[in-house]
Amino acid sequence: MIKLQMVDLVSQYHKIKPEVDAAVMEVMGKAMFIGGEKVKSFKENLETYLGVKHVIPCANGTDALQIAFMALDLQPGDEVIVPAFTYVATAEVIALLKLKPVMVDVYKDDFNIDTEAIREAITAKTKAIVPVHLFGQCADMEAIMKIADEHNLYVVEDNAQAIGANFYYHDGRKAKAGTIGHIGCTSFFPSKNLGCYGDGGALFTNDESLGKIITMIANHGQSVQYYHDVVGVNSRLDSIQAAILDIKLKHLDDYIAARVKAADYYDKRFAGHPDIITPVRNVHGNHVFHQYTLRITNGKRDALKEFLSLSQIPCAIYYPLPLYDQKAFKSFSGSLSYLPVTDVLCKQVLSLPIHTELTEEMQDIIIDKVIEFLS
């Protein structure tokens, strides 16, 4: 029997095992576990891949977001606009820094932040916008940057799910997700399209002064050892993870192509089904499919999930509850208890397995079970 998984990291590892093992053993042999040439090499190679001036590696994606807001020197009570349909980390760091996350709705087609909702949410206290490039494709960064410029706001891109994706401007230019705003943040959590074998993250910026302050904050606020210019944190990407990421970066475009191929096959098999809406590819860029997320429109999403689980078909709901309904954020959401698109998506979305090792034979098993239940 074929074993199905949401992400198959073991099979992926075996394809690059000689490279990974050699790189890890090199780190072990030199005992340079923090910093050193492996971190420097990955940093420089990722800068080249993304076309960005500064990549600052750190310990994880949530740290990246926190460091970004620390670098902007926002003050308690300042407002930061975020999508209500996202993972908690996006708003969590804002709240930790005593800023106010202001939650707005998203688009029903691509699940990304609604630019008109951003405009409507801006007040005198608004200082920043956080577009989340959800599930693997870019929010409308051209429109978002225009709004930010008009209102003198910072833009921090949450690019934890879309590394390698391109954004397309109306004039034909393109840029990598995470490199367009003032700061971009990403996660190298193992299941990400570019994932390590532990934890890791990074920040991106083209701004020289922000690059310097981010680097200091991530290293205890120091640019020279034992001389601390700002209050910082201890957030470092270790050398073993950097060595692994440097190898996997060479394969990232192939990994993306494999995910897109799998998504296209899902689309083909699900085409025309009355109870299924397959993922929409927006016009702002290419989709790198960190998740393949259906909308189940007949009200039976939860029952379908249970049926698939009993059939040993992995699946997941990203996300079952809006940020404004999370107990931890009730003090920030105030009277907000309903955003129409977010509410619908939380009741309809269901993500199916998608990864670099997924075969059509595996997909057929998954698809047949979904269609069996919905027939």
C-alpha cells in the first residue's frame, strides 16, 4: 500500500543525501556551528537568487517578523494592518511588541489581503502593512506599495509560504516575493518549499540602514562584539542548517516545478466538479504551491476531512478560525466579529498533500476519495 503524506521529506532527502551528508560532516569536522563560512555562503547565494541586497539569516520565521518590527522602531499603540486569514505568527509578534494588529479581509479567489480593505482600515495611528503571500502566491504588491507611499507606511512582507515566487508588475518588470516591501521575512521550517532540517528564518531588505539595524538586532544589538548599540535578541541560523539550505537552494526551482506539476494534475482531475473550487492563480505572479487548497462549497468540508482521515488520506485545514475569533486576540479585535470572505474561507478551505515527491498515482488515490465522498 502506498503511504501518503502531506510532505515527504524523507524521500526528498534521499535524492540529495550525498550532498547533504557531506556538507553536514564538513561542519562537524570544523566544529564551526554558529556563523562561519556556511552561513555566509548561504546568505550570499540567497541574495543572488532573490536579487536583493541584504539577506539576514535568523533562527526562525517568527523571529524574522519580530526583528522586522523592532527595526522599524514602532511605538506601543501603533497600528499594523494584517489579513485576518493567516497563521497566528503574523499578528503574534505585533501584539508581543505592544503594537495593535488591525485585521482586515482577504480576496476570495487567491486568499490574499484585500487592498481596498487596507485603505479603509488606515487611521492616524497606522504605521505598517503586512501582506502575507498565502499558500505560495503574491499579494498585489504594486497596489500595496502605492497605498504605503501615499500614507507614508512601512510594508513588511510575510513570505514564509512563497519563497521563490515572482511578482509581475504592470510594466513587465518582475521581482521575487519578499523583496518588494521595506522588509521581507521568511521561514525555513522543514515543510516549507525551501526548508531546513530543524528551524531557521531570514529577513530581506534593499535598504542599507535597515540592513544594518536588522543585523544588529538579531545579534544582541551589537555590530562590534560586546558593544551594544540597541536592545536586540539572540536569533541565529546555525551552520548545519545553513549548509543544508545552501544545497536545497540549488534545487528550489525544480522543487517549485514539481509542486506546480502536481497542482496542475489536481486541477485537471477536479475540473468542473460542482462542489469544489480549485486554487486560483492570480495575475500578480506565479504560484509556487506551498499548499494546494481547495474550497469545498457544499457545507461538507468537515465531514470530508473526517472521511479522508478515516481513509488514511492526509489533509489539513489552514485555517479553521479567523484571527479575530482567536481567544488570544479578542482584546485587539474589539467589536470585530465577522469579515465575510474570511468567515467563508474558514468554513470551506481544505489543503491536500502537495510536495516534490508526489506522483500521479498517489494523487489519483487522493482525488478518487475526495470525489467518492462528494458524489
